[in-house]
Amino acid sequence: MAKMKVLVELQGAAPQRQAFELFAAMTQSVMDMEREASALLAPAAGLGVEIDEQSCPVPLLGAVAVGTSVASALAAFATPTTNPDMSLETIVVPCEVDRSKVDELRSRPGVTVWPNSPLTLCQQGSGENAAFEEAHTLDLARSAAGLDCRPYRAGVPIATIRELLGVQRVWDDGFRGQNIIVGVIDEGVNGNAYPVVGGFSRPEAGQRWGTAPVTSHGSMCAADILVAAPAARLYDYPFLGVPNSGGALTMFQAVLDQRRRDGTPQLTNNSYGFVGVPDQNLWPNHEVWDINHPLHRKIREVTASGAACFFAAGNCGQNCPSGNCDPSGIGPGRSIHGSNSLVEVITVAAVNSQNERVGYSSQGPGMFEPNKPDIGSYTHFFGNFGPGRPGGTAQPFDNGTSAATPVAAGVGALLLSAFNDLAPEQLKALLMETSTEIGSPGWDTEYGQGVINAAAAYISRVRRGGAIA
Amino acid sequence: MRWLITTDRSLNLSELEGILRKYNCEIVEGSEPIPLNTTEQVIEVEGPEDLPSLARQEKDLPKISPSSKMELYR
């Protein structure tokens, strides 16, 4: 005979037991559960009712109506103290019973039979469309302070960031970053997980381009570029060992050399910098003080060659600075410096998916160009890191202004795939003019001009008659 | 510590190495001169912390800049 799963609700069962005590006893072992459930099912004797061993009987506390004692007792659960156990009114036992016996079971005194219907996990399939469905969990409730500090809010899926950026509007017109190559100057990108098509490595370097682990910082940047520009390709410029300005200088020269040969990469991502400000009297030629340091000069050459350079603002904001930050480099006016504060580059601050500034995001004014950062962009999402992502859960989610910057660079790549005549200063102006204003009106030291908005930038350029590639 | 030395592009590497030796300084292995413009180049060297003051009068080393360590903004 075909059996069906049902929920059998029993009145007046186990009157001697308290509800939570009974439930606890039954969840501790299957044998105890079966013994208790068999006793509870006495009213169903003789009908071949079998207990569902995968489930557990659940006490119900009775109708919860305003003003009843049960409601008052439950309301007290909101307090941080342990509340007393409660009496149970009925108990529900998941069972299997022959279909032919269901009516007879219903007729037994004190027994109510409920369906126990199968449920379906709301699981997303793979692929872009499924990812977009996930994004509808958007929660844009911004806290009163507009600040996200430790413990940080939870990460969100890439789809949510794409939704916030409005990239679908650009994708709908056929632009997804194709024909654009982004140079990633970092600790190296994994070329198996991400579309690395070239790069530069010093001959003596132990690490060739494209061979970094998928958990590398550079791989995170790669993932984040592809958020907005999934068809973009990458050049990998790995630092050899500890990053220093000499290494960066070499990589920018390699960028310039490549551009000289074929006009690529069209932009670079730079999620690194300094974390302190040395005494100017002792170190007048330090990168944070000398605007004509060779590294800064080389970066100006690269931007002059037509490649936009996206730089992270840094993680030394005053609210929750990174542990790497020296006290000399924390907070407004002290935390955006070196190449990251050059007027020629695009300096990116970090916000979460609710447009709250993450507390470590460095604050302007910049030490070279005062009006820094230029724009805000998104961090704290499952890009390279997170459940099911290439980098796994080595980190809970992509983070830092390090993640926000390649998201912005990806938007830059997206726009350049549509408007390939945009010079770096035009791209920067477009991103700033069309950003979503957060914080104080106009430019401010925390978000710059506002939070990056790909759809707004694209539409603005189209309306102004920008030549589409 | 590491320094970035800006020199005239007409100065060849062996000449530069000779000058650097006077200051207990040497070119970082694998480092090559990087052109800055038609007349200047820059190269990474390893030398003493007081190199700028030691070489202040050295006309072939017109600019000495630190090659400071940086951090990835993770």
C-alpha cells in the first residue's frame, strides 16, 4: 500500500512534560525520540502509523493571541536572559501512514492530520541569469551613521554588486569589456581561473605572469575587474617579492612598453601603496613628499600615453584602520598619499553594498592632490573569495579598497569597450560626474564625488553623442 | 636600503657602477635602467641609509629617491 507523509497533531499528549524539556529530550537521541513518539502516538494505535525517523516531534505552545499568557511568555524571549520552560498545548509528530488509513486516523479523538508536503530548496542554477536572481535580495537600508566597521556586515553576491553598478544597461547594448585589457600590477594573478593573456616578469623572477595562486591578492583583483567587465582580458604584472616603488616603476615601464607596441593595456589596476607618512625633514625625497619621485613621473607618462590608472585610496581610514597602518598615516589628510594621490590617477574609496563607507577606507584630502578620493566603489562581496568562489573561503569575502578599486577599473574597462576614444582624464570626469552622491553634497573627503554608477556613466556619454566603438 | 637613482642616459652601467662603489652602493641584481625621458634614466640600487647626503656633491647622481616598501591594500 502506498504510504504518505503526514503531520499528526495530538491533543493532551505528555501533559507531565514541559515543552522545551520534551523537545530537548527527543533531539538528544533517535531511540529516546522513538520511545517518546510511540507513547505520544497511542491514540493512533492499530493503524500502522510509523514515525518519520528523519524528523522529530515538535511541541506547539497553543494559539498566540495578543494579551494571552503564551504571547507574554514568548515576548519575554527578546530579553538576553534565560526564560522559564513552557507548557505544551499539542504536539506534532511527523509520520508515514497508508493512504487508506488516513481518514480513520483523522477520526480518532484528539488527533488532527496535516499534510507534510515536500519543499524545494530555492537553489540558484549556475550562470549569469541565476546570479541576477540572487541580486534581488538587495537590502539598501543604510545605517544612520553610514559607516560599516568591525564587525563588518555580511558579504553579498557579485550579482548584487552588478545590480548596484547598473552594468546590465551597458551589457544590453553589447558591451561587456571586450577588446579591453586591464593591467594588474600586484602580487600575481592565477591564469587558470582568470583570463590572463600576457604580462611581464623579470627574467630572474621565480614567478612568471599568470602563475600566482588563486588565493593571491592579484587574483582577487582579477575577479573584481570581471564584475563589471566579464569579457575583459588581463595582463599580469607581478611584483617580485615585497612590493616597493622600484618594482612598481619597472612594471609601469613594462606597461608603457606594451602600450608602445600595441596600445594595450588600456588601463591599470593598483591596489597597493604606503601605510605611513615619514617625517618630511628626515625623508624629503620619500614618495609621499616628492611629487617628482621617478615612480610618480613614470605613472604620469603612462596616463599621458592614454592608459587610465586606478589606485586604491588605502585602508587607513580613521574609524577602523587596517592593522598594517602606522599611526602617522591614519585618518583625514594623512592616509591618501604617494602615487595614490596624484591628480592624474583615479583614486577609489570603498563602500559596502548599502553605500556605507567601510571604516578603513582612507580619507582625503590627498597629500598631493587635495581632492582625493575621486570616487567610491564597492567592496565586501563574494568575488574571488567566498562560498563557491575560485579562492574559496580563505577569506570571507573580497575586501579592502583593494577590491573596490578593480570593481571601478572594471567599470572603466566596460566604458572603454563602448567608447574607446575616452582619454584617462575624460574617463575620470565621466565617472565622477555620473557617480551617485553619498555623504556631503558635492565632493567630500570620504566618498569623493560619489559612488560609481556604470549605467549612469554610459547613458550620459551616449546622450552627449559619444562615439560608440 | 634601496634607492632609485636618476642619471643622465649617456652614463653607461659600468661608469655608474664605478661611481656607486665610492658610496658603498651597488645596482640591484636584475635591475635595468628605465628611461624617464630623452635625457634621464633611473635605476634601482642598494646602498647606505645616508646615501643622499653622502652623494650630495656627486654631479652624476643628480637625484636620489627612496625605493620604499609598499603594502597591498588587503
